[in-house]
Amino acid sequence: HRKSNSVEVNSPSMTKRMLLLASGTQAPSSQHSSTPPGIRLTDDLSTQILQSGRSDSGTPLLVELCIRAVEMFEGFECEGIYRKSGQQSQIKLLSQGIESGQIVSVRDFEGYAGDISVITSCLKSYLRGLPDPVVTPQCYSALLEASASNLPDDEYLKAVRKALHFVLPKFNYRTLCYILEHLLRISEHSNVNRMTVQNLALVFAPTLLRPELGQTNDPYGLQGKEVLVFMIHNAEALSTFL
């Protein structure tokens, strides 16, 4: 499949990153003094975003913080990133800290910098725990239909865009693109971290793409994996369609 024309992101040195942390430099969308009480990580994605006042960014706080922390703390260079699991007690502690409003910026992740797997596992656990997956069952069906049509890559990309734009809720689309762009950046360092687009899709397809219970045209998830491979490669093109 056709790949996007993304430019490879070179990982800055830890010294530079820690200076950024020390200075408090961070993206505007993460500058929240607190997370409103009562936000539950098990609420549906749109509810979380609206109740936490993040409609401008369109992504849940946990997703943004975990991804920014992974990239800040040399995650690009961590072999097997997203394949290894962190300690369950630490994962729970991190997610509870975000849910309660005690963890509100990447600076609050410093205690987890030595174990990236806790952060990556927290992100995967959160995505699995959503009542509806980021790619809803209805959208998943539309994507499988487009995949089965054997279209040329440019027409297939249009079909994927159409499914995401017209079937997927707005905040789900934004969150998906945020994750896809991150996974593409991770894959650009696969010579070090050993996580190619195919490996990342194998990890994330069951988490991001889930059919309705008992209903699937893809019982082994093979088509879903290939759909995700295509979307990661074309993350930039899909994001510009927002």
C-alpha cells in the first residue's frame, strides 16, 4: 500500500527534553490546571472530552499525555515498545492519577520515565476499557467493506476517508488520527525499536478496531490489521481531511 510522505522525526536528546520539562514548556492543549472532578476513564470518549473541556483538541487527556510522554522519554528508541507490558500496579496508579486530576501534564510523568512500558500499557488499557472502541463497529464494517473491494490505493484512501468522515464521530476521528500519527513516528525508528507498521498494527488492531459482539466478517482480525497498516502509512493524509 502507498505510504504517506511524512518526514522522519529525530528523537532529541534526553538533556534537551528534561530542560523542556523543567521550563514547563508544553503544548497549549495540555495546559490544564486540573481535570474536572467526576471524569471517568470508562465514560465514552465524547463524554470525557466534553466534560473535561477538551473539545478544541478533540482528544482525551490520557491519550495526549501518554503519547507525549512516550515521545519525550526516548520511547522511539525503546526496543519492543507497545509490545512489552508494564507492572499492573503502576499502570493502575498512573491511570488513577490522570482520572483524579493529580496528573495533568507531561511533567507529572517524570516518575515513570524509567519504565516506558507503564505508560504504553496505560494507553492500551485505557483504549481497551472504552465502552465503544475508537473505531466504532459501524465504521469498522465500512472499512472492511472498502478493504474487500480491491480498489487501487488512491481510490481506497478516498473510501477510508469517507468511512472515517461520515461514519465515525468527530472526536473519535481526531483521537484516531492523533494515535495514527504517533504510531507512524514510532515506526520510523523501527531499525532501533523493532516495531514496524505491521508489528504496531498487530498490537493495536484488536484495541482500536472491534466489531459488535458476535458480529464480524473478519473473525481472525486479519483484515482489521491490514486496514490499520494502511491507515498508519497514510496517517498524514487522513489527518488533513479533518
